[in-house]
Amino acid sequence: MPLRAKVNDKSAWPSLVPLRRRGGLPPIVLSDASVVVGSELPAQIRLRSPSVSDAHVLILVSPGKAYIRDLASENHLYVNDELVREACLQTGDVIRIGRFAFCVRDARAGSEVESQAEPKPPAMNLRIDDRIWQFCERVVLIGSRMGCDVILPATSAAGVHAALIWVDQKWHIRELGSQIKTFVNSVEVKQQAELTEGDVIRVGTSELCFVDSAAGAGVNESQPQGEAVAATTVVAGAGEMGGREVARVLSFDDLTRRMREEPRGRGLAGHRWLWVGLGVVAGGVVVAVLHACNL
């Protein structure tokens, strides 16, 4: 179940005002601590349009504050017409999700969403295989799609599968509607669940162990001294050794380079559109020759 606001008064929570030329739509009060916006369930705010991904953005909410994170969506997230991955929202900000636009407002008339950013959560550590990776953001996105923070094999996870979120001074895991179920200590996550030290998160055939930030350092004594553990993007299942998945960290530049090199690695046989184009050109040449010969 989603975490509910501890304050029952809805006027304490920010809201999204739909922007339409004809207007008339009421503000959407963000009264849950975590709100998914997308085109399909389990999104709490559903925007029916091909321009909106199933789970497009995630909003973390507290009284007078709102933080938004793009969920590796196809059409991305824009705040004040700028492409962003995440943002702390302020009163008057305009967010664009697909073809929809909303203005951020505090539900109390004349009040403002506090502009000062909340302090970042303590570093969160995940053990993947025999190594520990450290994350320092409010949201850690898990899935098989490029743009996720932890990238799992496509056979094990949906494109955007789940998110680890910092809510109410605790870490939780939030399901994002995948048909492949997510389990914590063999218990299925229905929508959202709190995480504690040593919890094992299972997504398909992949396992991640949640390690408390205070206990993360020095847990893996076999990890080489001096090796960086701060993770930008963790790619799990990059290779196999003894039937076990191994993980390694790649920077975004490395990921971009791999994407560019992948088509070349397949050789000409992988470029079907190149062969189609060559076939069309060859056919045109044959027709021209036959016409010139009056055949």
C-alpha cells in the first residue's frame, strides 16, 4: 500500500494544476508520500496518451515539498521547458509529461511550495553478487531499460521494474507495474514495502541485497582496497561465471559507447535496412538496363 500523509489536512500538501486552453479541471492534490504518474496501472495519476509511458515519472511528496524523477521514459520529463532527470519542484514550475502540462502549486491559496531542497538521504548500499555498490540519490531505478540506475537482464526484469525510494526517513521498494513479480525475503511486494538491513530483493532470477548505509562499509572484505564503490549505473548480468550473474559499473559515457559499437559488432548481416536499400538500388539498375536494351 502507498504511504499516506501523516497530516490529514490536504491543504498541507502540494498540488498539480492541469494546464489546458479551456481550463476547468480541478487541481490534483498530492497527498500520498510517493505518486506514480503514467498511462497504466499502478499509476495513481493516469494520463491516457501514447506520449506517456506506462510509468513515466515518480513524485516524492512531503508537506510543502515535492521531488520529481523521470522513470527512464521514452518522451522524458521537462520542467520549465528544460529536459531533466530529476528536480525539486517549486511553486510556479511547469512540468510536462508527454503532451500534458501541469503547474505546481501549494494546495493552500496564496502559499508557496518551499524552495529549499531537502537534505539528501544517507548513502544506500546494494550487494549485487559479491560486490557492494553505493547510491546517494532519493530514487534508485531498477529495470532492463537504458536510463535505469540498476540495469538487469531483459529476461529478468521489465524495462522499468521497481524503484528504491527514500520516504519518511526510511528506504522502501516501490513496484512499477511489471508482470514479473518482485519479492523481498520471498514475500511478494504488492505495491510498496519498507526495507531493513539484510533484506534480499528478488527480481526474476536476479537478487540484490539491501545493506544499511551504516553497515555498508567493510562488509565485503574480499573487495579490493581503494576500488571505487560509488555507482553511477550498475549493469547486472553483463557476464556469467559459474552460472552466477556478475555486475560491474559503467559510466554513462561507457554505456553510450557500447550502444554505438553494438551495431558494428553484428557485422553487415545485422543491418537489414542496408540490405533492403541495396536490393532496391540493384532492382532499379536492372530495370534501367532492360529498358535501355528494349527488352
